Amino acid sequence: MPHYIEDPTNPGQHIDVIDLLRRNPLIAALPVDPRILDALLKRDSWSRREAVAILAGYDPSLAKEWFQGIPIPHGFMDGTTSLSLAAAGLGNPLSEQIMADCVKLSGYCAGQDMAERKPPAEWLAWAESKGFKPYWLDENEPGIVWRFDTGPKSDTEPQQSGTVPAKDTGEIPGNVPTVASCRLAVKAAWEIECETGKRADAKEVMKCMRQWADAGEHGELTKKLPGNAVEWMTTKNMTKKYDVGACGKTLERWHKSRQ
């Protein structure tokens, strides 16, 4: 059954997730449809079994059965299932990570009542107590599709004025996020890497982004904040904080996509 999301390359248009993946099989989405996540978080309670699946990255509402704590078929947060992806000759780029996380979280529940119900916030706190953070909480704005950026750069894109010198940077490799804060972090990291020949760490990237914010070089960055962070503007004209921790997560995903 089709599941429509906003088309990341055609603003205002919608596209079936499967068709989007067919169009560009190199997409490595942050596979979250905000409508799905919102519906799950608005539930009064999750069972322990549901919580393990949701925290790992499955949508349990699509499950027909369960096997050792894993929903079958695998329903993902972008509205696809393992069956619909397989039928199209595709796969979820995070499927192995999601399954591994589900198994790990299930292990923490050994001997517990899997039917026990608690509010979502309590299960999130439980996960945090285990040192686990759901991948769908890593970004500042859930539901953003990460795409393999193969298109030409916009003629209207603001140019660098030399805060971080860039030489022959060319096209950014890997999966470039469309969230402004994350996209600019990857942009800064790539320019630093091209300049120094070494991968930039989160602190170096945040230093660059803070300089950009101070100089007003990118409209999405509104100002620098204390604690090695910047304030940025979402597409909904909301201001959010982007700090060195979030930057580290962005860089980790980007580097993995380059492998």
C-alpha cells in the first residue's frame, strides 16, 4: 500500500516512499515520517514489547506477528515494510542497526513482563538509563529525509567569504542531510577536510559554524550560543539549538554513508 511523504527534491509535492527509493536507491534516509512518530508518541502507553520495537526504530502497528521481540514483517518509521521494500528490490539502509538495537534492548528486558504498559516518556527515560538513545531522536527535526546529493549546487547558494578556506571542494560525498543545521555541519566538515586533508571533528565544525553565524554568512544560522552551539532557523521559522553533541551524531552518520 503506498505511503506518501513530502518529495525532498520537489517542494510542495508528495511521493510514495517506494517510488522515491526507486528514483534514487542511494538514498539513506533518516527513515522517519513525522506523522508516524507523532502518532506513536501521542499514545497513552506502550507495552514493553512495543517500546523495545519503537525505541529501536520499528513501527509495531504494521506487525502481523512477533518473533523473539522483533515485529514481523519489519515495519519501518517511513511507512515501508520489509515486504514492500523486498518486492521493489530495495532495502532500508538502517535495517541491520535497527534489528541489532531491538535485540539489545530485548536483552535488557530478560525476565520482565513484556505486556507491562507505561507512558512513552517513561520508556524513553528507561532507554536513557541503559545508555541508549533512539536514532530518531538524534536529529533536531525528526522526519527529515537524508538524500544522496547528486544535483548541481544552486546558483543562489551563499558563497564562503573565507572563514574556513576551501579549495577545490567539489561535490560533497555521501548522504547530505537536508536539515539546515546538519547540512551546514556536513558542508563545514567537508571544506575543512579538503583544506587540511584530515576529517574534521565536531569541535572544529562547530567553530566554523559559530564563525558563520557571527558573520551572517548563512541565513539559517541566526546566532552563536554559549556552550559551543549555534541557533538555527527551521523551515517552519522556529529557532532551535544545534550543539557539539548533535554535530557529532551528524558527522558519524555522514562518515558511515561515505563507506
